[in-house]
Amino acid sequence: MTDQHHNHSMHHSSHTAPEEAMKNQEHTAHEQHTGHDHTQMIRDFLQRFWISLILTAPVVLISPMFQMAVGYHFDFSGRDWVSFVLASVIFFYGGKPFLIGLWNELRRREPGMMTLIGVAIIVAWAYSTSVVFGLIQGMDFYWELATLITIMLLGHWLEMRSVAGASRALELMVKMLPAEAHMYHGDMLHDMRVDELNIGDLVLVKPGEKIPVDGTVTEGSSSVNESMLTGESVPVLKIAGTRVIAGAINGEGSLKIRVDKAGADSYLQKVITLVREAQAAKSQTQRLADRAARWLTLIALSAGLLTLGIWMIQGQSLAFALERMVTVMVTSCPHALGVAIPLVVAISTAMSARHGLLIRDRTAFENARRITAIVFDKTGTLTEGKFGVSRIGVLKPGFTEQELLATAAALEQESQHPIAQGIVDAAKAAGLSLPAVSHFASLTGKGVTGEVSGQKISVVSPGYLKEKSIALPANLNHFDTETVVFLLQNGTLAGWLALSDQIRPDAGHAVRQLKNQGIKVFMATGDNARVGEAVARKLDLDGFFAEVLPHQKVEIVKDLQAKGEYVAMTGDGVNDAPALAQADVGIAVGSGTDVAAETADIILTDSRPSDVLGLINFGKATYRKMVQNLFWATAYNLVAIPLAAGVLYPQFVLSPALGAVLMSASTVVVALNAQTLRFTKIFR
């Protein structure tokens, strides 16, 4: 997803061009393996950089111009020929990606950054070689040529590495489906490939397995976890006649399912299609960056040719005019521009990773400063995504809340149901010791029962109470956003426990801070409206959307974008993947699926909503640093190019040596400025 987002900055095109150049070196038969090619390109650039760097060191040390600039003298017989050989290897080997990029841009009649770099190194090599062979008088530019190529290779490698890897979201979605299913042939079970199943076939799903198809339950009952598909936080009880979705995880019971949809008609396949469409729609905006880079290139090339022409008209010698042109060409593509952005990217990416932010798309990260609206998924993002005990009610005199919780947890620790795990976790968090349990039994779809401390204890659902004609407590209407279970002692109602998906501790702080920055905060959830309203009210959100499906989340993002908002989407489930791809900035929390993470631009590894604050603030700091670096690099150009062209001649002429020193100085300034990003204090 390296090219998905609007307003790609100008430097982005400078890495796409060498990528394309390197691709053209591959045999046609390999062009389809784009992921493999991308990895190969990154390795190739790194290899070219190291070899060029090793060869550059002696070229620089023996260069008369460098020696004049630094103030030492070192010479030997055949020095010019050694420089020629080493610099030529650097030119043809290290410069190959830029030369191919130059050719491709000219062939398409779309000159860009590769044209600028390519012309500069060709002119520098050709001029220097002419000097060595005695065709013209002057000093060679081999050390500028060598350092220019080496630094440009490093810069482009840093850029390519920072955005490495195409999104694997579609592959991961497919992997969510089991490869095989237990299919009935009469009364016998046979394992069949899922893609060979037909509508009407019957399959068995055992406890803990993933459901292989969209279908209808014909026999059995079980709680099914669909949170990664629909966003519904509460496991859904499936009995005969209810529908199930491929990719959901079966709970404690076995289910016999009739296949209703196959292949491209399945829910998960439709989500895959939505992701593919959202990703493809954004690749067209790359032309914005290319157009800006083309103007820069045309201005720089024009300045060089104009310099040559003017000095020839003025009656200067060819050697003088060429020297001025070469100086302009080299200084118009300085080292500073080669590292101004990639160095900031590399530092910010490493810093972000250490603080729990993994950047997959740097353009989105840089544009995080522009966010005006954020849509949070609820389950697993604003909330924990798992049951927690929110309230305890004691109905039997002499029972304490701690005793009630410990008794229920003792029984529930024998069960694997999510509600049971929530009760046990609450007891452990309270440091309670659990009494022994005997004669444990599971009441399918209703609860659990057993003996605790000599008493018959049952933890059951409201449906069980209704079945046994036991009256519900009068105040249960207050629990419309919670799941309530009841504890019976020897058949008598002793108390209840209310469980809900817990709001993350830092969610309130994060929402307040985001709103203080003028960012509108919304929530989209697959849960019902009552649950959504309760969470939105507690967090004081600007709005919420409940009972939404994947395509509806995409529409929510699109509607906000249509209103002029720059939208971020934060989520963790497969159901969030299409919206993450559609959003201007897609943010996945690390506790979610690999699918959400691979579709998103940025991953929050610790799943803290407050990390979104860190992301936005650090994105702003990174952007400021990039702007500063571009200023230093271009400000150098504004001064150096006119001086290199000779506008103050004869009072002052910028010599190639001095121009090279100024170019190096601008690079040092840019590098040091990028390093100051490390001292930015925006993380907790």
C-alpha cells in the first residue's frame, strides 16, 4: 500500500522511479512476481550502495579538488587513471538504476527526478573523463560523481526500505478459512477441500474449529465468536435454524451446518473484494507527486543548459562554459536532497516502533497531521474486546460480593465460555481464593452447575430462570447494555453478575485530547444501538454508528470524506479491513487480526487508544522536520546554483571544490537536523 494515499509528497516519486528502473532489469518472466521483485530491488540497492561506498573512499581521498578543499596534498603516478577506473565502475554499476530511470522517463516523455540525477552523473563522468584523456582542460569531478551516486543509492534504499512490502491483506483473509471441512456422506464423515463444497452439502464443525462456509445450523448448539468478522463483541449462541459465517470460531459445542453460499458469494470473499477495490482506487494520486518532480527537473536542467549557452555567447572557452554547466548540474541535485526525507523517515520509523507504532505507509503517517475526523471501531479498540465483570448484585443475606464472585468463579473455571473466563479473570484480579468444586456439569446454552463448599451452585442465563419460573430482579432493566448471569444456591436466587465489554482505561483521555485538537471522534460498531449509545455517552463522542456491516463502515468513511473531512479509521477486525483501506489514514490495533494490520497504514502494537495521540503528534513533528530539511536543501540550491552559474563573475566564481564543500555542508546540516527528531518528547 505504498501508493494509496492522496497528496503524495514530491520525494515519493524519487523512489518509484529507481524501483521501475530496477524492475526493467529483470527478465520478463519474473515481472509477475512483484513482491519478490520488490525485495530483490531493496537488496540490489543496498549491495550497490556498499560496493559504491567502498570504491568512493579512495576516489575522494586522491581527488585534487577534495585535497584543496580540506587542505592536504597526496599524489602519485597514475592517480588520474586510478580515479578514472574506480569512478567508471561506480558510474556504470552504482549509477545503473538512475541511468535506466533516465532512459525510461525520457522514453515516456515524463522527465522526473531520475532524469535530473541521470543527467548530472552523465555530464560529470563525461566531462571528467574528457579531462583525464586530455580532450579538454580542467579538473575532474570524479569525487563529486562518486559521492553523489553513493548518497543517492543510500537515500533511495532508505526510502524503499521504509515502505517495503505490498499489503498481504487479501492473502491473510483467505488464510482465515480452513482448507478442509468435515463433510457428511450419508452418516459418514470425510474431509473435503472447502473449495469443492457445493450449496446444500452438510458439514460438521467441532469445538474450537473455524467455520468453513456460510451456512445454516441444522443440528447442535454452540457459542460462536464472530467478533473478527462482524465486530459483535458478544459470542453469539447458534442453534438449529440460525446462520453462521465462514471464518468465525466455534465455541464449546459441535455444529452441523448446511452450506448456503460457496466461493465468491461468501461473506468473507465479499470483504476481500471491498478491500481490493478500496486499495486500487488510491493508486491514481501518484501523478500529483510526479508532476511536481517534473517541474523541479525541468528548472534544474534548464539552468544548466542556460549556463552553458550564456557563457558560450559571452565568448568564454568551452572548458570554462562546461565547467560552469557541470557545477550547476551537480549542485542542482545535492546530496542533501538525497537524504533530507529518507533520513527523517528512517529515524521516525525506528522511534515509532520503539513506542508501539509500526508504520507501514509513510505517506499516511506524514499526513496524520491533517486528520480532522477519526472513526474508531468499538470492539477491541475503544473497548477491551472481552467480557469483564462490571457489577455484582447480592440478593441473599449474609453473602458478600466477594463471596458471590469467588463462588461463581470456582464453578466457571471448569468452563471455556467467554463469560466464564470473564468471571474467573475478575476473581483473579481481585485476589480471591476459589473454593473446590465437585460434580461439575454443563447445561448446554443455559449455564453450569456443580457443588461448591457442600452447596449446589448454578450459574445460569436469564432463559434458565424463565424456564424454572424464577422471577427476575426488578432492576434488571438497567442492564440493557450488559450480559447478566445469575447464581443459584440450592435452587434459590442468591445474586447476579453483570458483564460487559470493558472500555479501555485510557480511551476517555484519548478522546478528550483528540477533541481538544479539533478532531471529531466517531465510533462504528457491529453491536446493537443500546451498547453503542452507552459507550458513546461514557466517552462523550461526537457520534456513533451501530449494527454496521463492512460495506457500511466504508460508506461512513466515504460520507465523512465527501464532507471534506480527512478521515482516520481505527480498528482490529476483518470487518474493519475495507474501511481501513478506504480511510485517508488506516490504523490497526495490534490485538486484532493480521488482516486488519496488513490493510492498515499504521499499527498500534499495544492497542492503546492514547497511542493515536502519539501517532498524530509524532506525525506533526516528523512533517515539521521534513519541511525544515527541504528548506535547508533548497535554500542551499537558491544560493549555490546562481553562484555556480557565475552570476557574480568576475568578482566571484564558485569553484567546483567550494561548491562541493557547500553541498557537503548542507548534507551535514540536514543530517543533524534529522537527528534532533530523536529528542522529540511526544510519547508517554
